[in-house]
Amino acid sequence: MINPGTVHVVVPDGIDDPARPSGGNVYDRRVCGELADSGWSVRELSVPGSWPYPNGAACAALAGALAGIPDGGIALVDGLIASAAAPVLLPEADRLRLVVLVHMPVGDGPGGCAGEGEVLRAAAAVVTTSTWTRRLLLTRYALRPGLVHVAQPGVDPAEVAPGTASGGELLCVAAVAPHKGHDVLFAALAQVADLRWRCVCVGAPGRDPGFADQLGRLALECGDGGRICLAGPLTGADLDAAYASADLLVLASYAETYGMVVAEALARGVPVVATDVGGISEALGDGSNGGRPGLLVPAGDSFAFAAALRSWLSDAELRREMRQAARERRESLAGWSVTADRISQVLLGLSARPTGLPTGLLR
């Protein structure tokens, strides 16, 4: 196999930690593997630190990692790092062919990390995981359209989940963090307590132990009789088994750039009830006959979420239609090789540029 070149992939430390699974970590790991399989020489640079809120030691580690990349080298930097590292990355932007992989825009100013826009404007290319994110970045930072590319997450082929007659096996796959909206989900479940259901929540505790404790109490209050199970983080065969046992994926997030768990559910023919935020609608898509494999509701609205759940649990015909649409949508989902190929095309475009000139002069 011909080697198309070398790519230095800069990722947060711990992307393989089973106690901290995330969509971004899975994306980075799968893309690295697929790029290597397609002939790229992948040099992975793991940078310690609490990204996107690094301390001086984390920034120093990043600077050291970048210094080891030769002039003109391609550096594919995870956006969790890039969004918070303008003082380190900007001085390197003309020496390196800098590509930023944006999973979730952090934003400049209060609540974000000053310098995200500067880094993206200085990059040789930006890769996003959804069309929605691309539009957001183009608008927020006035980026050139040709600078920003889309490489949606892939999915692996999976057996169709058999489902149950009642449709009451609910699954939520999301980190236990405020922006994932577990409190809204639990409030919605309390409103349909008269119906038959059980909800398994898969996800690692976030950085807010107080919120995790609060959810534990809510789970007991809203899911009387153990109807809500906080299963903690699951990976591999255990996570596959959770999807295989599910009738419906439920996701009450306040923000999602794509919604990898939505695609994972659809890969098994499992319909979805979720909030209509970010790229969720893009991930949900449609069945081949135009049927919608899920119901979308406004974020933060437990009453709307409860109404969608009641429709699913009470209407056998709706369940049949949504399951059919989910199985049709399953056939149109792309694999990880397609994701990596789109990124590879971006990298090859940079490789074709003349060497010996600062990349900033070539934009």
C-alpha cells in the first residue's frame, strides 16, 4: 500500500480510558485506525491536561508535542485542545499544516475559551462532524467556506434489535452531565409513570459529582421500584448488549453537534425520542420511504418529552412505523472508513501544497 504521508494526531490524554468514554474519544480513535489502514503514517501525540480548561503544565506539554513535528508537517488537532490553546497554536500555524477537528465548539468569551476563533481562522483546514456545526462555525467566526469540511461519524454494522411488544425498554446513552438533560428526561418519565416502561441510563459521571448525586435521588423519586437504572459507563460487548435490548433511545440533551448515539441506535433499527438540538436531526435522517425514525421535541421541555414518550408507549401503530423507518435509515448509514476517507481527502489537499512556504501564505 502506498503511504500518502504522515499525519500527527494531537489528542487529549486518556481517550482510551474505559471509565471516560465519549463520542469524541471514539471518533478520534476510529479515525486514527482507519487512516492508518488506508496508508497514512499516523503519529499519535497524547497531551495531558483537563482540556478545554488547561493549566500551564498542559499548555507546556502541548508546546513540546508540537515542537517535535517537523516544519511543514500535518498536525490534526482535536478541537477540545485547539479551542483552548491559542497562545500555543497560533505561533505554529505558519510552520505546520494545522487541521482542527471540531467535535463541539467551545466558543469565545464567558463560558468558553478565548481564542477558539483565532485558531480556526489560522488553521489550514477545519473538519467538523456535522453540517450543522459547519454552519455554526462559518457564522460565528466568519470563516471562509472552503476552509471548513464535514466528516460525519461512522457506525459499525450491527444486528437489528428485536424489540418488545410493549416498547417499554428505554435506553439513554449519555455522560452524566447537566448539558445531557437527564433531569428533564427523569421529569418526563415521572409523567408517564402510569405506563409500562424501564429506562437504563448508560454514561460516565461528569466533573460535577453534585449533579450525579442529584440524579441518583431523582432516579429513585421518578422511577419508583427501580424503573430507572443508572448503569454507569459501558463499552464494547456490554454497550452492544444494552442497545440490543432496547426498544427506544431517549436523549434529552441541551446541545449535540451530531449525536453519535442516535446513529448507533439506528444502526440496530432502534427508533429515537430526542431533543431537536444541533445536529440531532441530521443524525436521525429519514427512512427510504420518507418515514421519520424518531420524534424530536424542544430542549428543556419535560412536558413535550413526556408527550412523545406517551405517544410511543401507547400507540402500537406508531411504534411499527418508527421501527420500520429506523430499519430503513439503518441501510443509509455510512461506516468509519467513509469518515476517514473524507478527512484523508482534506489532508491530501494540504500535502499537495508547495513546501517551504508558511501555510498562512497559502490560504
